Amino acid sequence: MGAKALKTDVVIIGSGLSGLVAAAEVIDAGLHVTVLDQENSNNLGGQAYWSFGGLFIVDSPEQRHLRVKDSFELAWSDWRDSAQFDRLEDQDAWAVKWAKAYVEFAAEEKRSWIREQGIELTPVVGWAERGSGAAGSHGNSVPRFHISWGTGTGVSGPFAEKVLQAHRDGKADLRFRHRVTELVVTDGTVTGVRGSVLEPDASARGVRSSRVVESEFEIHSQAVVVATGGIGGNHDLVRKYWPDRLGNAPAHMISGVPAYVDGSGLELGEAAGANVVNRDRMWHYTEGIRNWDPIWPLHGIRILPGPTSMWFDANGNRLPAPGLPGHDTIGTLRHLRTDPSSSAFDHSWFVLNQRIIEKEFALSGSEQNPDLTNHDRKAVVKDRLFGKGAPAPVAAFLEHGADFVSSDTLEGLVAKMNAIAPEAQLDTELLRRQIESRDLQVENAFSKDSQMQSIRNARRYLGDRLMRVVAPHRILDPAAGPLIAVKLHVLTRKSLGGLQTDLSGRVLSPEGRLLNGLYAVGEASGFGGGGMHGYNALEGTFLGGCLFTGRQAGRAICSQVI
């Protein structure tokens, strides 16, 4: 190939969270690691950098302080009911083992271990994926979403700094703009990588970069780790593997991840003989909004909604339970893509008012939560507990976002909704009847409306009552106005399937044999075993899955290579 092959102990493909965790374990054991990434050094930390920083932890001091009773038994029951593993003979054979091991980790060692790594938790425990309405179905029975100081940067930062310091000390090699195109296989063992050195590109973090090749490279090693993420930035692959059970894929989607999340690592593994499983399991959000200040192509942001906004399809029909804000991501996606009325269009609507948006709207991502990201405790207390008006990032979307409209009257609101979504004209009286019917349920402590029941249940939890869920009131109350509508899009995010691995992170072939020398971590491994979430995630489990798989694989490599 023209260039002499380099040698190292371990090659890690991808400098996101899972790859950095694996690298940190290898470095601590005294092995030399080479981390390769097709992007530039601005992208160290990968997708985790952009995240909200939520971590799934079970029976924590933070939960107990907020009077939340949790246990491994309850969490494992929630996980199994949500995952709905049904391929136990093959694709889920290792996934279910990873799932149980992860929930045990979350209930035991996880909190103390992340503190040792330098990750600090806020006192806030959120209640994500509140459920589909039955004890034996999807959802978190209690709040478990622990938010990190620094959001995603606070989770990825400690591992990034450890690897950077090892690079400065000559114990690790960071090679950016190195795109791996082939795994080297020798007598059935993965012994290294080959690829292209891309031309320098100084683009900011997350911006689509050049793919012009300058030269080629080859590196030999005793172990190779695939840590390249999933397919969320590649809409062609998302559509290719979109499952029939979720109806038809939308013609128009927006992206919750940068363009470099392109599925290349899965293709590398498959070409070398790896088993890629559960490709049809995906995690895409239905509360996506177009970023008014985009960084990557089709850049979208997810609304993290409280439970009070009313949710309508493109034709103005209120979504049935479990189509309630913050309750059941995949259940809502399935309804919107399979219901004859809803699936004819690619958008849906939140209808709310100023009082709701001020307390209940948060936006996912480190850049949308500067107080938490900057460790500004005073700002968190001032703005989120005692602040007036919508949080600044939300207010910016209200002012600049193409998907937000507001009006003092329902007639005016519907006119503006029809102006930004002319493909599906809404009828004012249809919306009015449904909103007024819901508003009649506010007047007493009892209700037959499942959403009103959920709101009142949420306010029994101190964390929600203080910071997340507004007191029940009429949507059409002029004192709570103006009225607001938000046009929602499907936002691509995570692959729930991936390279099948054993509990050491070692990659398996379709026949179930080990592909010696090859490991997979993070989203590339379906967050463990080729899909430890099954069909549904409980949230806070994507970063956690990267931490856990990176640690497991890193430690296994150390025990087998040293």
C-alpha cells in the first residue's frame, strides 16, 4: 500500500464515549492504544458530547432523597416488559444477558464507579418514558433519569481528558482524519485495520467534513474495537431497515445526530464475518423540531416534554394513549406511522400555552442547556425553579424556530398552523371541541381523561411538581396564554441493534463462533450483545450502555492481551 504498517497493542475505531472508555481501561492496564477517527479532533467525545447527559441508575441516594422507592427487581421487571425480547434462540441470545448485567450494574456499582471517573450528578432525577399505561408493559415505574453536571460533556469529558493525557505522555496515539475501510483478517483472526487518511479539515464539531483521500494506512494490533456508533445520520439506511410494524418511514425526517453517524462500522464488521442482528429495532423520536441554528445536515432537536401539552396528528385528531408527551416513544411513533389519518403526513402537533411552555419544555442536548452544561448551579436554581418566562434556549426557538407559532386566539393559532403546514389544513372547530372537552376535566380532582390522570400522578412526585409539571389548568384560559403550537417531526437518533457480542464485548459470527481479536462497544454493538434494549429503551441507557460496554470490553482485552 506504499506505507509501512504500524503496530500497536489495541486499535479503537471511533473516539466517541464507548471508545474512550475502552481506551481508558486499556491505558490503565499499561497497554498502548491507537484511537482512529474519520473526523477531526474537534469531535473528540462523539455523539455523547451533544447529549443531555442522562444516566439510568437504580435505587440511588438521589432517588431516595426525593422519596422514590426503587429496586433491582422493579427495574429488571420494567426492562423486560419494555424490551419484549422475542428472538431468544438467536438475535436476542446475548442481548438479554447484557440487559440483565446492565441493570445489575445500574443498581449496584454504576453510581460509585462513575463518581470515581469524575462524573458528578445533579440532584435532579427525571421521569422519562413514563409508560404505556399497564403494569406489564413498556415504561419506567419510577423516575430513574439522573442528569449529569456538564450534561453530555460532563460524561464524555473525563474519559476524553484521560486519553488526551495518555497521548501527551506517549502512552496512546490519537489519529484523526483516519477512516477505516477494512478490517485485516489473518487465519480467522482480526489482526488490524486498513484505511484512508483524509485531507485536513478544520470544520467545527459536528459539521459535515470532507471525504477527500490523501493517502492510505495500515495498523496491526492484538485487538480491534469497533466503536463507530449506529446509522441515525444515514437516512437511506434508516429507511432500508425501517420495520413493517412501524408502518411506512416518513418521506421527510430530521437528524438528531451528525452526518458521520453513517453505519460504516457495522459494514466493516459484517465484511469481516461478524453477525449484525436486530437491524429493524430503532429509537427515533416524534417530538423533533428543526434547529433554527443548525450544525449538521437536517439538524433537529428533541423536545423533552412534560405531560401537559395536547398532542394532535396532522389532521387535528388528538392522539390516543399511550400517545402522551414523554410516555411511550415507540408506541407513539407506531401510531403516527400506521394510523390511516396520521400516517398520510409526516408531522404532528403539540398545542399548549405560555404557562405550560415556561415550566414543561426542555430541549435535549448540551448546547440547549447552558446552565447544566456550564455547571452553573445558581443559574439552575434561579432559572428552573424561580425563573419567569420560558428558559432562554426555548425562548429562542419561540422567536426563531420555523416550527413554532403563537396567538391569543385559537382561530389565529390554527391560521398560523395551516400556514406552516399547508399540506394538511386543520379545522378550528375540531380542535376547539377536543380542547374544551379536555379542559372540562380540570375542574375537580377526578377525571376519566388518561392524560389528566397522568398529570396529577406526576405532580405527586416532588421533582416533577417543583421543576417539570405545571399545575392543572385550562389550555384555553386567557390568563395562561398566549396559545402555542409546535409542528413536530420524526427525529432519527439511535440504532437498537448492532454487532452481536458476548459479555466480554467479543464479536460473534452468524454461526455463533468468536471472531478472534474483534470487539464492539456502544451503539455499534446495540449497546451490548447486539441489542440489549430489545424493542424499547427506558432512557438514560444509551450513555450508560456506552459506559458499560466500553468498560467490559476494555477489561476483557486487558485480561486477554497482557
